[in-house]
Amino acid sequence: MKQILTILMIFCALAAGAAGKTPKRSKAKKARTTKVVSAPAVPRPAREAFVTRVDAPSVKKGLAGKNIALWQSHGRYFDQNEERWMWQRARLMGTVEDLYPQAYVLPYLIPMLENAGAYVMTPRERDTSTQEIIVDMDGGFAQKDYNEKNGQQKWTAAAGIKGFGYKKEILETGDNPFRMGSVREVTTVTDPAKASTASWYADFPKGGDYALYISYASLPNSARDARYTVNSLAGSEEFDVNQRIGGGTWVYLGTFPFAAGKSDTPVVELSNVSTESGKVVTADAVKIGGGMGNVSRSAAGGEPVVSTYPRFTEGARYWMQWAGVPSSVYSITNGENDYEDDYKSRALWANYLAGGSSQLPGEKGLGIPVDLSFAFHTDAGTTSDPGETVGTMPIVYTKGTRLGSGEARSTSRRYADMVTDQIVSDIQTLYEPTWTRRKLRDKPYREVMDTKVPAMLIELLSHQNFADMRYGLDPTFRFTVSRAIYKGILKYLHEKDGVPYVVEPLPVSHFRIAGSGGEYLLTWQGVDDPLEPSAKPTYYIVYERIDDGTFTELAVTDDPQLTVRVKDDRIYSYKVVAANDGGISFPSEILSLCDTGTDRPQVLIVNGFTRISGPAEVYASGRVGFDYEEDHGVPYISDIHFTGLQTEFRPGVEWTSNDSPGHGSSRATHETEIFAGNTFDFVYIHGTAIRAAGHSFISAGVDAFVENMPEARIIDLILGKQKEITVGTSQERKFKPLTDELKQRLSQFCDAGGSLFVSGSYIGSDLFDNRYSTGSQRVADGQFGHSVLGLQWRQAKATVTGKVREVKSKYAEFHPGLSFTFRQQLNADCYAVESPESFSPIDPSNGTAILRYTENDYIAGVAFDPGTHRAVTLGFPFETITGSYERDALMKQILDFFTAPEGVHPGARPKVLPETIIGHEPPTTPMQTRSPRNLRPREAAELAENAEARKPRKPRKGPARQA
């Protein structure tokens, strides 16, 4: 059950992630649902809406209308004493706390809160892109493509009002860019026919998804419903922004896809049409993307320097200056100590946002009613035993005066208890039954003491401790924790308001596309969350993408299916989002179809690459840590927190400074880079090559395929970096590439005369060298590899260059001349393959090598035709081939091999089972298998020592050494 729960907590159909029975682990604690007390709402002044997406799904039992201030730990800062930019914490276990909490907050927590309807503000840049575009009528270093159109009312300069101006490319001490420019204004009208508009166009140096921010001035008579329209590749989205509040800073609207080049239509449009006439709408700059840090710092008398790092890596103090926040907020030491300024500024920033609102009346600020603040940290302490987890510790401050709204500060304790209980309960249920809930600390930490709205700080775990980071480096764990935080916040706010809540659903599973001839049926299954009864999907939103375009909403349906019709040979891709009154889920995996209109056999693409996981572990012989070179793991979409390889594995080496942090010390070679992971969109890459070969195709997730195998003549099975693993001390095995159920389906398919193409980097090791397999499993796996794939195992890590060439073979469809590379180094475009494999044909009479690694001539691909079916297996993932021409050429040869007439291939004959081949008989005794659970470091070391002691000693040769 726990395995299923864990898999459900990620983002696609991962049901095929485990196989085989194993001994029971320690008994997990029963999932706990925090009791929500039905209580009357606390009387507070009327609050104003801030930013509202006009066409957002209804989330009446979610977080609609709630404003959350959220920050993710520290960030890079300038140290005046050392006169250099540096991290506030040490690089440990391949990451650093200044980046690591971002791996929860940016990909998971903020989207979950937004999916529930909340508006989330953060004092650090949320866009990881190094590209940044400013469009502003004042020019300077900004693009100046700003246009106005006058209707009944005319745009004029806002007299006496300062706005954003990009007059200085590099900011220095005291510079405020929101005091360097001007603002435009226009009076509102109620008749759309009399509208006046402002438009911002942009020239994008590179296409991609970018965060988009607007800015304006807040005036006493500003409109409460200024209508902004964002035009992107996803279409047009409208927002109502209350300009009475939030003026004079960057206001985030969302993240949108844009094409490279100059936009033909306005990226942003602002209208003066309002429900109230005679009010004022103001217009200022638009910011797109994250960019590089542009705040220069220096010691007294020194030369100012910028960090040279992406802005998202920097501390809050620098983003605040770029965002026009007063220096009294971000520089309490008057620029003398950036470290102190940074950690003290975050609470003051939350107060600055809320000042003048119903949450903090009577104080100066932006007037945004901030409901709560949340500080995310991972420095929960240390332990002398690297095999024991440190656990989770909440921090609040309940002494002193009341909060700005008049509430007692004790509400922060209730808030912290609800969130922490949810985190610990979910971790204990899904991951580690012994995970500790540390005693709540009620101390004057500035991030909670100075905040005048309900506030908590969470020290989730110890980023210094191996046992904690065994979980913390796993993306599924980070998803689970982020969902727990979101649930705790949701329950706390609904308890305060005295209204029921609904938790947004989990992603759908069992997604598949069936059909042909232009009509196709999309089906999927909603997923109930065993940890949260309210998280049931009630309807679904289906999104469509055509060729390499972007996704747009196609349909909303109450049923878990949708019929689509296509009339051309373009590739149509789909993803599904589950929804209910609490919000929307993360999206499903992406499936695609194409109808070429030819009579060539349709191909079924099965996505079996569902893995997202942390790196390989080292925990034996006095070495404890993470071996990124062995297996970097698989990020969800991308990795934003990796600094470099761990270099110090000895647990006894102590910290002396951040530059010499002892055990866990890691390199800094990659800390400014973003690396690709599992995008769950590789069906499209395979599909483009299949279409180029003239074949139609449909697709399915591996869970849907195993549950109900459709009719097909050719299957393309994507296995990527699918690899059987466990997490932490758990015995539960996940992400086995070829499960028993999958092997059974593929065997049935091949017995019926089908043709099978399989590519991945752990196929051979899964079938022939899997440390988790029992003796009987190893025999069954080996038989499948021999008789279905026609493989004889050779080795993993077959090359390090990623270069492959096609070689002469016995099958005419394959011919020498093609050469290509696949990705073996970390990069932003496609995940890297650490362990490509080599294998040989089991029987040269009906199998042949078709590809070899250029480095050493090891076999990289095998074609097999025993007369009953045909198979091609690659020892590296097809989608990692760098060139589309090479992918198309190779796929065409594979499909030509599959569709060649019977009898043309030499040596084709009925299938020969491996046990009838001399030298390939199944073992008479099972091979020694791995322990059924991951051992703690101390246990592993003891086992290794005992094994060494049991080895027979060889007699010494020659004279013995003198003592």
C-alpha cells in the first residue's frame, strides 16, 4: 500500500514502479488527518482582492482570494568582511541550503498553492531563466516598444508620480529603480467601445517559459479592476488587478510560453474599462524573465561588484532593491552587513506588503492583505550518527504584542502545529515511520518575531545529515512534503474562517490514446488520495498541443475520457489535469498521436520512463554520501539545486568553515546551471521520428498498457533511465524497468508476431544484473531477455563519450554510415545518461549487432528475428540522441526492419528458449541477493567487515615482514 501511496504522490502514472514480494518493513504509522475545528470567523476589516485571473477554475473551497508571503531560505550574498560574494551556508551533499529549499518551493509548493487559488508573493526571484526583458516607455536599458491607444479618455503623464526607470544597468547602494522613471495614467470608462489601451511588445532573444511581472502606481482613486491581458503562445489570459494596492513594485501575473523574436501582438495589454467610471488606471514597466543579478556591492572603500550569478540564486535583499522596496526594509544596517540585512529583511518585507491593509491597518505599505507568511529552511540541526534522521522542527514567536489584525500571536502556534503535524504524518506514512517531530521552538527568530501576520518557520530536515538527505534529494519526497505544507496552510486558513475545505486532487493515472483513421479516444483514471478523503477529482481539463507548439485548453469534461478527431498528419499531444472545488492537480504525463494517412502499420508508443529519484548512495567501508557520477538521479522536469559532486565521504570529518565543511563537502562546478530531468514528454520525440518514417502512431502510459494491452503490430517502449531503486531505509522497490506484468504483456505481444523496439540505459542490468532480484526473478528476467529481446548481457557503463556508429549487419535494413552522439553530460535540454549498456546477440544465427560505441567498439544495439517476432534493443535511450536527422534515420531503419516481408531475414526460425542453449541454462541455485532494505551506514559497514573476516586467507609468499 505504501508503495502505491508514494507513487500516487508524483506527477504521472507510476504504477509500474515496483515488482516482486519483499519482507515487510517497520510498521508505518497510520496516516493522520489534522482535526479542523469548526469555529466562527475572526472579525476583521473588509479586505480587498488583489490579483484575480478572470477565467480561473472555481476553487470556492480552496485558497481563492488568499495572499501568501513565502520565502525559501537564504541566497547568495556579499560578505563585507571577506569582500566577496558567497553562499550563506556550506555546499554539502551536492547542494547548498541557499538553493536546496528552492527545489521544494519553486516546482512544487508555489504551484500547489496557486492551483488552489492563492496569490503567492516571494522576496526572491522565482524565474530560474537568465534571460530578462524590461519593456518601459522611459527607455534607457529597457526595450521601449510601448504603445497607447486613446478612446474617450486620453493617456497622460501622472503628474508628480515616480515610476520604474531602467536608467542604470547596475544598481549601487541606495538606488531605487522605481524612483527613476515616470508613470502614465488614464481615467476609466464603463463602455468597452470607448476604451483606451496601453500595449507592451517584446523582442525575445530566446523562446521559453517566462515569469511575467507588471508594475503601476497606486493612487487614492485607482481602479480596483484594471484589466490586463497577457498574450502568449498559450493564447490570451485576462487578469483583474486592484491598482489601489501593490503599486510601485513588480507584481507577478504568471509564467507564460513565448517564442523567440519580436512579438507581433502585444505581450501585455491594459484597458481602462472598469465597473466604475471616473477612476484611474496607471501603466508602468513590464518585466519578463528572471535575469542575472544586477545589484553591485562592496566593502567600505572597495570596488562594487555584482554576483555574476542568476538572480534567483541571490538573497532576498537584492531582489527587493530591484523591486523598489524601500531601503529601510532591505538594509536595516544601512548597507554595512548584507548577511544581517538579508535575514532581517524578509519579515519586514511581509509587513511592507501588508501595511495599510485589513491585516496591518495604520502602517505604511502596499496595502496587500497578507494572510500569513511561511519561511522554508532545512537546517534542523546535526547528529553524531549519520544513519539517524534529525526530523522536522517548527519555529514561531507568540510573545509580545498582538498581530496587525488584532489577533493574538498564539494563532501562529496553531498554524505551525497544523502544518508540522501534516508534514510529519505524511512522511511517516509514506517514507520513514521513525521520522521525528521535533519540539516546537517559541523563540525570537527575526523571520517570525518581526512579522505582523501569522508566521512560522520550518526547519524541515538537516541538509547536513546523510540520513535526512537520502529522502531530501528524492523529488517524490519533496512533492509529498510540499503537498503536506499546502494542506496544512489550507486547513489552518479554513479553520480561521470557519468554513469547510477541499484538497486539490492528485494527478490522473492510466492515461492512454486508442483509435485510428482520424478518430481517437483519450481515457484516464482519476486517483483518490488515501491520505486526504476530500481530494477526489470531480472533473477534468484536457489540454492539446499541435506539433511543437504550446498547450492550450481543449475541453472540460466530467468523465475520464474524451474523443478527439484529427484531419491531418500533424502530431497532436495531450495532457490531463484533475480538478475539484479545492483546485487543480499537477498535469499527467504527455501522450501523442499522429495519423499519416498511409497504409503502413500504426505504432504504439508505450511510455515506461516514469522514474524521478535522487542520486546513487554510498554507505559502506567508511564512506557515506551520494555518488552523482554513478547515477545523478532523475529530476522532475529540471534540477535547480545541484552545486557539484560530493568530494568528502568520511563521516568523521568535521566542519571548520563554509569553505571547509567536512563530511558532505561538494564542488561548485554546476551551481549556476539548470539540468533537464524527466519531462514526461518523450513520446513526442519518438513520435516525430515515427512520423518521418511514414507511420501513424498512438501512445499509452505503461500502467494503462499493462492493464489493457491494445491491438498493435509494432510497439516502441520508452524506458529512458528507468531503474529499480529504493528510497531511504525502505525495502520498497520502485521503477523497475521490466516488471513481471510488463514482461507478460510484451511476451504475449511477441508470441502473436509483434515487433518490439526497446531503448533505455538499464535494460540489461535490470534483466541480468539486478541486485534486488531473487533467484527466481533473475531466471524469469533472463529468459525474457534471451527469448524476447535476443540479448546476452555484457556490461553497464559501456562508454563515456556518447558516440555511436552504425555497423554492417546481416539485415539489409541496417547499413553502415550513420553516426551520432547521445547525451552523457548534464545539460539543460535533455537528461544525461551515466550508464549506457552493451550486450550481444544471444544467437548470432538470428540476431546481430547494428550499432557500436565509437570509443571501444562495444555493441550498442541489437536486432533480433527468430522467425516468431522481431525486436530491436538499444543500450541507451533513443530520445537522448542529439540530432533529429539521426533519430529519424535510425527509426526508419528500425521500422523497415519490422515491416520487411517474412523470410527475407537470414537465420529466421522458430524461437529457441534460452534453457535449451548450451551455456545459458538457468542457475541451479539462486545468486546471493541484496538485503531487502537499504542498510543504515553503520550496518553496511559492519556487514562488509564481517564478510571480509569470513574470506579465506591466502598463505603469504616470501618472507614475513618484521614487526
